[in-house]
Amino acid sequence: DIRMAKQWYQRRVAITAGDKASDEILKVEQKYNQMRKPHYKKRSDLIAKIPDFWLNTFMNHPQIAALLDEADEEVLRYMTQLTVEETEDIRSGYKIIFEFKTNPFFENTQLIKEFTMSESGDMGTSETKINWKPGMALTEKNGDNKGKGKKRDRENEPPSFFSWFEDSSMGGDEVGEVIKDDIWANPMQYYLDLDEEEELEDDEVEGEEEDEVEGDANDGEEE
């Protein structure tokens, strides 16, 4: 269960490395990571069939949407898959992988950002170098082409979302945490633009319907 796994993650953050319970929690998290892999693989295969899935998901997330402009959105139309891979011991970091089909913006088929926790507790990052096609670099300033030949004055505008792959100071690990804990954990919530209350109501309705079905089945058996 993804929600339960997320709860374990939140508990782990609050526990120091020296706490005896941390090893037990780590074992549970590792178990959940293995259990979730088949679910994530099946989910990714289904999502790949939905046009503009990741574009709409990102646009419906308030924190990520605030980092996007029209050109960023055009690039995200070519995004086919998002994957988050946590390190085996979980505490030492994770990797976020964006996959793209052939597009007019860059040569890469994958963009990867990796977060690594040092022994001192500091978070370091390493990023894929984006191989922009001529005139299509969204991260360059001073009137460089900003997608489809448009001239933009980048000095007076917020940086492109894709600057996150080139500048570790842009949002730091906050953007990574949002992608990992919100979008990757439950992309359908944002794709369908559901708030938490709507999602809880849907869960409650499904639970009530299941109870009714079970009750009807039991009544039939008694007859």
C-alpha cells in the first residue's frame, strides 16, 4: 500500500540514525520497495498509453505548476515516463528519471537527477547534462530561442523548470521531494486534479460499496 509506505517514510525522517528502531523501520521500507515494484511497472505501462499524462499531472500540482512556463509545457508533452529509484538502504538517497520520446528540444531520451546523502547528513546532487538542439535551449538567457523560434528575455523571467537539471541551487531537494513523495507516489490524484478530501470521499464510497456487496453475499448464503 503506497500510503502506508509513505507513512513509514515520514516516521523514518523523524528518527535519528543512531536509534535502534531505525534498523527495523529500514527493513520494513526495503520490503515495501520490493513489493511496490510490480505495481509501479504495471502503472507505468498503463500511463504510457495516455497522451500528455505527465504534462497534465505536473500542471495540476500547485508547486510544480508554479515552475512551468509555456515552453516547459511543450517539452513535457514529449515525456513518456517518470521513475523514482531509492537506494537500497533508502537513507543514502534516490534517483529521479524523466524519459522522453524524440522531440525538437534536446537529444536526450533520459534526464536523471540523483540525490545522495553524505555521512555528515548533507544532500548532494548530480544531474544529466541536457544536450539542447540548436536554438532550443530553454535554460539560456538574454534572448536565446525559447522553443519554436520564440525570442524571450530570460533575464526578466523565472528560470525554466529544466534549469532544475542544470542548477542544484534551484529549489534544491525541495523539488525532488515533491516529485518523489507527491507525484510519484500518487500521480493519478494530480492527473485527475483531485484534492485530498475528494480522494478520501471516493475511498469511503468504495469501502461502503464493498461492505454492501459482502453483506448481500452473506445474506444469500444464509438463505
